[in-house]
Amino acid sequence: MSLKMYNTATRQKEEFKSITPGEVKMYVCGPTVYNYLHIGNFRGAIFFNLVRNWLERAGYKVTYVYNYTDVDDKIIKKANEEGVESIEISERYIKEFENDFNRLGLTKHEHNPKVTDFMPEIISFVDDLVKKGMAYVIDGEVFYEIKNFPNYGKLSGKNLEDLEAGARVEVDSKKHNPADFVLWKPAKPDEPYWDSPWGKGRPGWHIECSAMIQSILGETIDIHGGGIDLKFPHHENEIAQGEGRTGKCYCNHWMHNDFLNMNDEKMSKSLGNIITGRDFMEKYHPEILKFLMLSNHYRALFNVNDEKISGVLSGLSRIYGALREAKTIFGEDSSFQAEADKGLIDLCNSMDLKIEESLNDDFNTPEVMAHIFEVVRHFNGLELFKKKRNQQNKATCHYFFSWVVNHGQLMALFNDDPATFLSEMDEILLREKKIDVAEVENLIAKRKEARDQKDFNQADAIRDQLNQMGIIIMDGVSGRGWEVDKK
């Protein structure tokens, strides 16, 4: 089955065909580095990591470019507030983002260009547009003249006349047309600047991505991704710049991930409901953030709340619980003198095909999760933990474990040590449910004493008391012998 992905530009699913057979040139708009990124910013990083991994598994050589905007009004404002140079702010938050990125276990990009490293290319790009009559200069400021690009609005579907009317609200009298946008702006006092044919200044936001794309990947790329908020004006302006310069198609496939809301409201500073990826991972876990994003289709708006997070934690714990059980059974063995359970093998082969179909159908990750859970349910139904640890049962557990881990690698999921992960989930739930660990350990000790004295009625009563507290006894499992109920 061929890969089909939704193309924002054509508003339909299309079969993916790369420009160069066997190779994919892919660009995703990265962060403006002036603060920690909120969890919505990580949706694209997590999703497009899957896109890249799936393309590579399909045999493509992927060149993935993910940029850093390291010169911007917000960066300058923060630098002025702290009394430092802009570069100190941008370098600080590039480092912080990369720490978060690495903690998520995402695949490293081939290129992470910074705007400030591409000033000669940006200036040359703007100069080409001026020489081609696609841009004009007024008092050291360079504007793109959208009337000279007849296809303006083709990505977003916006009408030029409506744009002109809307732009008049913030009309700049220097512009030929209210909807023209800036390519180069003169430097203000106490701002970073670069020398250019139009005087000291710095680039507009939109030109930066176009220049980095064409410098690194060439005139036409296969895939351009980003958040839905970038569709207009940022990506629309990128097209105008790129095609205005070369006369060639700028990008063949446009992909946009949707927003997410917090507690049924859009994340915003005014509402005070923004949570950074860093804070989320500290409070919960990187796996929870990734699973949360990928259990929803990338083009769907979804809501994050306590109930949703609880469901994610429960789902992840079911998968990791099965992985822990499997790993406990096969131990250090990796080769066996018996075949794995035929029913499990047949089901996994069937799910392999379904997962492939789901990913090839515009990356339908909710379906992928459903297929993985079907295998987990089947494995749990075998109840191998209660049976002899013979060669077939060990082989079955190893087969299951490897199958889940292999599919998890595509999504950067299910690759943590199961026992460690589940222990970390316990710590989260103990905190969230305000369970007193000392009280639990005291009851566990009393239960052991009752069992040693063969007072099984008392032992059972203590077990019931623990269950009511949300604690599950795990007799026969190494470790502390209990965990928090994750349902």
C-alpha cells in the first residue's frame, strides 16, 4: 500500500512521491528560542519525528531540517529585560529545548540551522527578489509586493481583496499595498543588526525559513511541516518568496498539525493555563507527553485535562505492565529451543499489516495504538505469569516484547525499562492520590506477619484495606511487591 498524506495545499489526501526516488527533503518550522516551549509546541516535534521514522522504515533517505529562530522581537525584549545580549537568550533556550528534545528520545535532525548563521543567504535572497521586481525598498525597509505573485493565497485559500481590507487596520503608509509584508527591516536602537545593501537591519520572519530551505535543501522540497497557526501568513509568505525567486514549486506536500486545548480552553498567557513541556515532563513523564500526542490524530484538535492524562497513564501502564511481565519471564535469554505461541505470532503478523495500513493512511496513530492494545490484550490473556517458564513460554514472551518495542521505536515510545517506568508511574500516582507510603509499608509488613503466622483471614483483610487505598499487592514479583492501581 502506498503512503497517502493530507496535503494542506490541495485539501485532500494524496499519494506521496518524492522528487528524487529514495530520498526525502523535509523541513519543519522550529521554535523561536526565547523561553521554554509549551506542550503544544512539542506536538509537531513529536509527530514529525514519527513521519521521518516511517519514511526511513519505508526505505527513504530523509534529510530533515528543523530550524531555530534566534533573532526576533521576543528574544530582543527578553534580552533587554535581563540586560544581556540577544545571543545569550537564544543560546540558553536552544540548549534547554535540546535537553527536552533529548529527554523525549526523538531522532536527531540532520540540520538545525540558526537564522543568525544564514544572514548572507538571507540578504542574497532578498536582493534577488528586489532585482526580479518581486520586492521594493523604502527608507531601508524591503517589502514583498504580493500583487506581483498572482497565486498568493493558494495555500490558505484566502482572498487577496479580503486580505487587503483586513490589513488596513494596521496600515503602513510606506507600503504599496496594505497586505505587502516585510522582508528586511531597519535596525532600531539597541537591537542586533547586520549590514545589507539597504542599510543596517535584520530580516523579517518569513524570509528566514525560505532562505534556509533553499540554501540547505534546494529550490523544491518534498515535505514542509508545522503547526496549523503557521499556515497563514507564515507558510503562505514562504511560498510567495520561494516561488517568486525561482519560478518553481516551493514544496510538494504541506502538512500541518492542529492545536491542543487545556481544560477546554485555548492555551494563553491571559488565561494562565500554559504549561511548558519541561514542567509537564517533570510533573508526569516524557512517555505520557508522547503517548498523549500520538493517541490523537495529528490533524485533530484535542483537549488536555486530568481525565485525559489519567487515561493515558492507565493505557501506558497496561502496555508496560505486559512488557515487564514478559521480560520477567524470559529473563536474560534471547534464543530459545521452541517457537513462540502460534496464535500470538499470527495476530502480530495481522497487526503488522494493519499498522502499516494505518500509518500509510495519513499517519493514523490512534488506529496504531488500538492495534498495539489488541496484541497486549491477547498476550495478557495467555496468563503466562501463572504458567511454567518453559522454552515456549519464554519464546512467546520474548517475541511479544520485541514486537512492541519495534513498533514503539517508530513513535519513540515503549523503549524505557518496564520496571523503571512503572515505578516512576507509581511515584506520580502516590503524589497525585496523596497516598502515604509509610502507611502502605506498615500494612504490607503486617500482612506478611499475618501470612507467616498462617492467619490468612487477617492477611486477606489487610489486602482488602490496601486495595481500597488504591494499592495492588504483587506477590511473586521482584521489587517492593506492590504498586498503585493505574486503572
